[in-house]
Amino acid sequence: MRLRNLLFPYYPIRDRLLGLWARRYLSKLNIRKGSASELPPKAIDLALLHRAIITRRPKVVLEFGVGFSTIIMGQALKQVGGHLWTVDASKAWLENTRAKLTDEPVTLIHSAVQVTGMCHRYVELPDIVPDMINLDGPDKSDIPGWDGPPISADVLHYLPRLQPGCLLVIDGRFTNVEYLKSMCGSRWEWRRDDRLRRTEAVLKSVGAT
């Protein structure tokens, strides 16, 4: 019997405990709600992102898709002396987030999305070497003529320059996860949690796949 089947009865308990931990963790931070039409923040996602930065101490973080995560990661990076670059196709949501920023080390970048074959890419990308990447964009509504689940190829733009230990976090987007796994080769260690709808990958080595 697979380990996942053996653990299945305990998943609701794990999820409940994680939820309690995340809400307690975030109670010490300032989420800063803005527009009334914002989707409610997902406590577990935000807490895990903040903790990843505090524990791993990356200096350069790249985010695709602006939101509450931008605020929370910016706060964490201020503590560890890093910087966040966030790319999004929506001027409105970028400005909504900009209004909530104070002195967090965050650079917001507006970019259109271009479809290239079976995937899509942001047109404007920062010239950086990220230690951590959070993939949660673009929104499907921002991809011109796109019919299907988002399949971003933006991570591949940075692949040749990434260093071992780089952390990739993907919020949901399981079709995108499978695409990136097929393109990135065996140099990454992947861990997917279907219940949390979250995937993490760590770059193990550089060079040939």
C-alpha cells in the first residue's frame, strides 16, 4: 500500500494544524488589505512564503503575479536584506499593491503577456539572477487569445543563470508544473502537495540535464 493511502486519514488533521499555525504566524505580520474586490488571502500560502524567505535568506526574489504575497515577501526580505521583483500584466492590481507598500524592498514591473506556441511569456523581465522564484501569474484573463490553463515559460528564461539551491514555488497551476518538469530536466528536486495546491522545486545542480 502506498504511503499516501496510509496517511490519508490524517490529512484533515494536518491541514487543520497547518491552518492554525498559519493564522497565528500571520497575526504578527501586516497583510494590508486594499481593494474590496481582492481575493481573500490564503493564510497557509503566505505563511509558507514568508517562512521560506526568513529561513533561506535569499537576496534576490522574483515573483510572477502581484498580490498579498508581494506584501508578505517584501516584509520578509526587508528583514533579511533582500529585494523582490514582481511582474504582472495588470496595471490596476500593480497600483493596488503599490499603494499598500511602505518601505519594503520591492520593484513592481508591468508587462504584457505574449503567447509563444504552447506556452506564454511576459514581455518585460528584470535582468536579475534570482535565488527564489514564486510563480502565481499571469492570470488567464491577461493572456491574449489563451484558452486553457496557464502555462508560463518565464522560468525557462532564467534557467541558464540559476544557481544550485534556487527555490521555485508554484501556487496551483499543475499543468504548468508538468510543463516545467518536462523542460527543466533532472537537475531539480520536485515536491508537490495536491491538498495545499502547492509545488516546490529546488535546483540541485547546474550543467547538462
